[in-house]
Amino acid sequence: MSNRYFTSRRQNPSAKSLPFYHLVDPNGVLADIAVGDLIHSEENDVKHFERYLDGENQEK
Amino acid sequence: MSTCRVPRNIILRPLVRYRRMDPTKFKTGDLVEAQVSFVVVPLKGGGTKMMMVLRALTLLDCQQSMVIINGKSRIQALTHSYLHKQDAQREKTKLAFMPSSRVGTPLKRKVGYGGEDTAVIETRRKFHAMSVDEHNN
């Protein structure tokens, strides 16, 4: 079983650990949970994008 | 005379680009694009199970949610000028009963089909009552 943050290492032994994107986990809270059986891998990495037009204001 | 004529549409069309975004910037009413994977996993009993896994979410257009946010501040500004001379208690009461104050409330959508319209339920009940089954009649 997995969600959009973690996979069980036991159920997916070949999964490679990925660091959390800094905007997803700004305070490192999720990274602290990813110990033991829980692993954050490519399978449950959700990327968040925004579409913009070149030359538009850089809103941050 | 050496005028270089470049097709206008090439110059004027802005390039669409994508950049990583803070996930908390998604608001209700945004137009988004979701990229999903269909993953099939084996089950203990021998069968398989297909799951839809969210891989990426892209904000395409936030104009609709911007209308909500702008509308909210506009209503607040209007009520403030209108009720400027009223005391705070009356302002509070009026704001609660003003029909336009509903515009400022964020959109809420129900996921799934739990709370169906009474019209839908009523129609379904009527269909049942028609008993179109030929074997019974």
C-alpha cells in the first residue's frame, strides 16, 4: 500500500529513496517520518507545476 | 534596403513554460491538469488490482478563483462604505443577511454521489414505481 508520500519498503524492496521537494516538505517534517519501513520513492512523488507564459511576471 | 520580415505570430506568441510550484497555491476553482499512472499490483489471492496514482498536478488557470478572491474584497469594501455610520453590531448582522455576501464564500463541491439532489432521488423513485418489467405485468 502507498499514498502520495510514502510506500512500504517491505512491499516494494526495489524502490529507491527520493528526497522530498523543498516546497512539498518545507520544514522537513515528512522527511523525519520517512524512517524504518516508510520510503518516499518515485512511485509516490507528486510534482506540482504551474503553467505560465514566457515574459509573465515571476510570481513566487 | 534590407528589411528582415519575420512572421508576426512567431514574435508575438508567448512561449508556454512550466515551473515547480508550492502545492498550497492550488485553490478551489482553479483549472488544473492531472497526470496519473494506472498501476496494476498483484494481490495475495492471485488476482490483480488496478490503482490510479497521481503523478503531477499542473495549475493551468487560476482566473476563476481570482474572481472569487477579488469579489470578496470588493464586497467587503462596499459594505464598509455603506455601513460606515452604523454601529459594529448592526454591521455584523447586516453582513450575515446580505444576499451578496454569499458570493464571497469559497466554492464547495461534494466528491462522489452521497448527497444527491432530491429531484434525482424523486425521479428514481418514480421510475421504480412505473414497474416497466414486462414479466410481472
